[in-house]
Amino acid sequence: MSMHATQRPFNVQIMMPPDDMDLDQLTQIYEATGMGADVFVEVLHSRDALGGAIFVATDGETVIGTASAVAFGLSGWIGGVAVLPRWRRGGVGTALTRVAVDWLAAHDVRTTFLLATAAGRAVYQRLGFEREEHYAFFAVPERSRPSPSPHLRAGRADDLDLVIQMYRNATGETRDALIARSWPVGGTLFERDGVAIGFSLASDWEIAAIAVSEDPEVGYALLDAVVAGDDRTLRVPVPLNDDRFVKLLEQHGYVEMWRAQRMRLGPPIPRGPQVRLAGNFYWG
């Protein structure tokens, strides 16, 4: 697919292994756009472990923009959309997003989601995306191991079906294969009167997901179990649909860094009232 930006042509294509072009160029794009090289780790994981795709826009042999997509049954997510500053406002981001949408549609996705910054929102709206709730990204404060809670226990292999169902109830989406890859390592359950009402799941790259009941205290206990004692620089994206949970984070020293807006292309997907946190674009 060829387009034009500032009177120069560029090409958009899928990056395929094992004939990947210089992967260092993608890292440089994420660093140049301020998104950080860790985003590249996420998009590479989404392709190599989850069957997603990475798309690149090139000017000759130079990568000037990139995006990623991954399908989860009838829903799919686009993430990691980044364009070199000097190529912005030339249609590169639009072309990358359109190709990602087409790829998801070819994989039977009916509803596509993404998290849009203020700068990218207009691009996605022109492509037909509709606004949903805002997310706030919080910096995790300095932490120490919390006191053990009688309600928390480590995940077990036989919890898998329960955890998958809790995630479906909270998000309306399916992440069965993704959860199965990670559970029970890094998994925690919150039980009340012998009944599991929430879970958290961590991964090698960052917090993966938290899906809990409507009780924000339960959500915070699960979050605390994940981040305590972890020396990595973590960011926690929180859907701003529960003021109680946001206030609880702020009371414990979490500081808002930036915001993004969840946007949808296709029919809405019903979701539960649970507090939900996600660690990257393919967790929603």
C-alpha cells in the first residue's frame, strides 16, 4: 500500500519473521516519539506469542511508523501506533491504522478497540472510531511488601476456568489463550467466605490484568499484591469509571501521569461493573 506524505511516497506492510527488517528501528521510533522502548517489547510479544501482527510504514529502507494489532475472537485491539515526528500529519498514522483494522476484520473481528491520546483522537474519529471512557495512567509509588491478607491466596492451575470466566464477566471479551499462557504464575485470588470474587495476574513484562468485584478495596488489595516488592518501573492504566477506586489510588500515593481515551470501531461489547485494570493494549 503506497501513500504520500509531504510529497514523498511511503509504503505500509506487515513485518514478517524470520525476514524482519532491522528491529532496532522500531525501538528507535518508540524512543523518538516518547512512548518508550518497552512498548516495543509489548508489540513484539503480541505478535510472537499471541498471533498478532506488526505493521510498518517505510520510506525506502527506513521505518517511519509502526502499529500492532491482535485478535481475541470477535474483538481485537490496535496498539503501539507511532510515527516519526517529521512524518506526522502526512497520513502515515491513518494508513497504519486502516491496515490494522483491515487485518483484524480478516481475522473475524467485529469490534476493534484502541487507546487514543489527544493527538491521535481525530485520526481515529475520521476512520469511524467512537469514544468510550477515559483511562488514567498512574505511576506506582515506592512500595514494600504488604502485610499478608487472609483473603488473598496464590493462584492454582485448577483456578484457570474460574479466572477465565471472571475476566469474561468483567470485560465482555475473551482472553482465554492469553490467561492460560500466564496462569497460575504471578496469579492471585481474593476470596471472601470461601468464594473467589477477584483475581490479579502479573507477567514478566509488567502488570497484566486485574478484574475484580465492584468493591474498590478488593481491587486495591489485588493491585498491592502485584506491585509490592517489584523493582520495575510500573504504570497502571485505570478506566475512569469508578471514582472510589481512583481516590483510593491517590490516597496511597499513586500519581496520574497521562490520560488516554478508549475508542471503539464496531458494535459495543457489554461489560460488567467490576473494577478493571490493564497493563498493556492487548489486555484491554
